[in-house]
Amino acid sequence: MKVSINNRHSKVSPAIQEKIEQWLETSQNKYGEISSAQVIIEQSDRQDEVEATLHIKGKDVFAKATGENLYLAIDALSDKIDRQLAKIKEKLTHKKGAQKPAELIDEKELEAEFA
């Protein structure tokens, strides 16, 4: 997975970079193939803002979150992205109109039907 983490006004600290990379790694393990991710951090006097764009199979996922500090903003962003990824995974695994798995029938019931 290709990860790009940028801060608009200064450098990204190693602790913040590690937190974001750890979150992306757990999301990839939980929800499937994430080909690339771009995270942009903007810090101001009042609040911090984090936005992320993730590219997965055939779709792009985008979210933006703000918080009193950078860690709260990252946690809010990760919750938003994880909800979107869970929804996409759910749609892929439970498509409407897909065939249901075959049920096993007991031999005695089968013989009783054809007798």
C-alpha cells in the first residue's frame, strides 16, 4: 500500500505518522485491499483538521474530520473511514439477488419425497 501523509504548514511528527500508518494497516487487514492512501493534515489555532482519500478496488473513499487536537481528529477520521469501508465490504459480500448457499437435505427426507 502506498501511503502519503502531508501537513500543509509544517512537517509531520514521527508519532503522528506512526499512528496513521498503524490505523491504515489495521483497516487494510480488516476490510481488504487498500491500494493507496493520501492523508492531509491542517493545524490551526482553534482546531486541527485531517482529511483522507483511500483508493480501493474500483472505489475512492473520502472523509474529513476536525478535533480539538490532532489525535482526536485522527480518531474521528478513522471512525468515519472504517464505517465507509465496512459498508463497501458488506455490499460486496451480500449482493442483492446473489444465490444463497445450498442446504444439505437428509437422505431419509429425500427418499420420502420420491417414494
